[in-house]
Amino acid sequence: MRKIFFQNLVMALFLAGLLVSVTPASAFGASTKDEFTIAWKQFHALSKNAKKSKYRSEWDKVAKKFRNVFKKSSRGQYAPKSLYYLGRSYEELGNRSGLKKDFRASVDYYGRMISNFPSHAWTDDSIFRRAEIRLKKLKEKDLAYSDYLNIVHRYSKSDMYAKARARLDSMDRQGVSPKQVKREKPSGTIVPASAPKVKKSSKNRAKLLSVRYTSSDTYTRVVLDLDEEVRYRYQLLNPNQSVNRPHRLYIDLENTILGNDVHKDTIVADGILKDIRSGQRDPRTTRVVLDFNAMQDYKIFPLENPFRLVVDVQAPEKGKVAAKKSPAKKTTRKKSSSSTKYVPPKNSKAMAGDLLEQLGLTFKTIMIDPGHGGKDPGANANGIKEKNINLRFAKILAAKLKKAGFNVLYTRTKDVFIPLEERTGMANIKKADMFISIHCNAHRSKKINGLETYTLNLARNRNAVRVAARENSISAKRISDLQVILTDLMLNSKMKESKDLAKNIHSRSLKNIRRKWNVKDQGVREAPFYVLMGAKMPSVLIELGYVTNKTESSRLKSDRYLAYIADGIVKGVLEYKKQIERYASL
């Protein structure tokens, strides 16, 4: 009897094993690794199949598989790889279709991979492939240049470094980039090409007036205020564990003395920076040192009138600084009948929202920036002070955005002066999802009028240079120096998203106003605006009209007219939101 029992047991186990071996993995729920492997094999098989690869439907099937892997993996091992291959899929499709929309989809997916996983081994490949598409397929040479520069600056040990350097050298010879672009020296010390030459024999020295900062757990902006322009150097120092020193970034200000109001040691303790130390390194050099709690991304750029240095420090991936592990505190999770979180129905709004959040594309909070204020009146003509119109319009716009379901923040709610660099700093600190700066325009010719919308980029025409110079309170001659600075700042900014947002806002605003008034279309333009520099979210600057034009200035005094513009902007924002949601549900 016992023998029969064991024989039956062995036979049952054998049949169970046989059943498992012939049952597809999908019946039990294939692992993320298996799903990625299947998608990867299908991608490469399709790439080599000349007949099938001609059909969009075949590429859509492959892209769908990678998209499903990304949804399951979220921020796991296969999330960045899935985004990379989504980029590859649309790139291959674009090569066959020749359509710009396919190349733009590829660029978008490479961008998500780059911004969400900057430290991944495939990130430099994503940047390079994006640059090649921008250069050869989309003819966006300035954006391609920034991508190549990104690899040279930040991925100098990667296998893409030599290729990126060769592209930069070639573009420099062709005159694509600014003539002088700051490049990293072998020592790691960087000297801005645009900094003025200071005579060593000069007895007059600049003064570091203050060191100020705004900070959160994911972002810090430090500003060094000086009484005149100076040359400066900066270098990142590796941690020294033997003396318990973290990563340190020092900035040496040449021919400069320390002001009396500068604190020699400022404790920040925000999760990103430990402290800021200032001191006189030698009789002619002031040194400012930023002590990091952990290694972060950073950018340094100068602004003028008055001269100051801005240092942006950002938290690592997903905006979280690794916390120290404590054995005393352990996080336990309650067991549930379901081992995974709720998954919304396929192609539902909830599913799109979930993916949008994973990709960092959601926006619920909009920061409105009424330009100028306080001691800075802005443009002044025909009985109008720009600062007042900007604030009045900002409040009208805010009410309409709130009604549409958005959270709204302001850079100012009354007539106060706020430095330009603090405005985007506020948006970054508050983790706003969108930044809209409100302005009015002016021109020497009283005939000039119309609506225009700007995003941050290199100025492409004289008018863009003129507007940027006026809003930045600097001369048009210095814009060329600013272009050099901007080339580096463009590396990881939301330029594509900002352009899309600007186009939607501008077209909708113009259409809405033209229902009642005849308004000239001055277009969507690009220029290097201080107020947009360093923004971590899609950002636009809107010029409501020209206060120097008599007809337009009288309209700008009317709340009814301003309300029509505001309605158009809200429609543009909502349309942009729909586009993103549609993109996520593809």
C-alpha cells in the first residue's frame, strides 16, 4: 500500500512538473525580466526584417511591449532600459517613415530616460542618440550642441565621449556654436571665457557683499552678490574620508575682498548642502566653499546689473537624498492578499496619470511670476507702469487657473522688488510643475504692437536680443556673452516641453483675443532671459502687449481685455495637458 502511494506521488509530481514545463510563462505572470527580454528580441528581429519593419503597426507592437515593461518596473532595473528602447523604436520607425513626429517621440523618450536616470550606464548613449536625431533629422543644431557638450562635461569617461568631442569640434569649425564656450580643463578647474581680464597691478578690489540662499530638501540656489564684475574659478573636490570631509565645491573670486556682512560659516542642513563657508584665501582672493552632504548635480552662472554668481545645487535621482540607515528604526509593510499596488484599467485616465507621474510629466501646481515690481517699474509709457499691469493680470490669470483645477503660487502678490534669479529659485523650491512669467513690451517705435511668447534659448534675431536685453536690464552687446553661459545651462532644461507649452498658450491666447479685437501675432520666440534660467519645469515668458503703442496700452488698462488673454492662456495650458496625457496613453 505504501509502495503504491509513493508511486502515485512520484507520478503526480512528474505530471505537475511536466505541466509547468509546457505552460507558457504568461499563464502565471511573466517576470519583468522575461517581458523585457521578449520585447528586446522582437525589436532586434524587426530591425533586421526589411519587409516587416516597413509597417508602423509592427513598431507600435514592440513599443507597446516596452511601455508595459516600464509601467511594471516603474523605477526598477528595467525602467531606464525600457525608456531607452522606446526611444530606439521610434528612432527606427522615423528612419523608415521619414516623419518628424516619430523622431520627436524618440527624442522625448530619450529625454525621459536622461532626466529620470542620469547615472545609468545607458544615459550617455541616450544623450548621444538624441543629439544625432536633433542634428541630422530635426535640424535643431543648438540643442544637439548642448547634448554633445553634456557628454563632454559630465560623461567624460563614457564610450560616447570621443564621438561627442568630435561632433563639437566639427560644429565649432562650422560656426554652429558661440565662438567662445567654456570648456572643462583637465584639472577640473573651469574659467568662464566671458569673464573680464583684471589687471594684477590694480589697487581697487571688488567686494563680496553677501552670500544668500533659498533651499528645500531637493534643491538649493546660492547667490554671491558682488559690487562689480570679477573673474572666478571653481572646482569640485572629492570627499576625504580620513578627515570626514564630504564633496566640496569651491569658488575663488579673483581680485576680491570679503565684505563685513558676509558670514564666514552658514549652516544650511537642508539634505543637500551641509554648510557654506566664506573666507579670504589670500589678500587678493576670496573663497566660498559649499560642503555637500552627498554628491549632487550643480551649475554655476553669472548674472549682471548688479553682478552676481548663481549656484544651483540639485538632489540626486527622483529628488531624494539617501538617508542614513538606522538599526533602531525598521519599516515594516503590512501583508496583503495583493502583492502589487492597484493597477488602473488599461488606457484609462488613471493609467495615463500613473505613467505621467513616473515620467515626471504631471503638473498640478503653476507658479505665476508678475514681472518687475518695487523699485523696478519695468516699461513705462502712456500712463502705464508695467509692474502694475503684470500684477493685475497675474491675479486674473490665477483665478481662472484655480477654477480649472490647478494649484497656483505667486512670486509676488504686491508691489515688491524680487531679484530675477530668485523667481525661478522660488519655483524650484516649491516644486512647481510650470512657470509663467508675465510682462509687457516696449519699443522705440510707437507703431509696434502685438502679442508674443518666449522660451529660454539662444536669441535668433535682433528683436529677441532687444527684448532679452531690456528684461535682463543689460546692454544688447552683453547678450553674446550670455549666449555662452546659456549653452551650458541648456544641458538639462525642459526646453522641448517649454516650446510645446509656449505654442499652445500663444495660439490659444491669440485666437481668444481675436474674437473681439484685431491683434498682431508677434510669434513664439526664443531668447536668453535671466528670469527663466535654471527653471526645472516647463517655463514661458509672455509679453501681453506694447505699452508704447497707444491702442494697445489702452487695452491693457482694461480688465475685460486682460481676461480674454487669461482665458486663452488657460485653454493653452489645458491643451498642453491633454497632449501629455494622450502621449502617455499611446
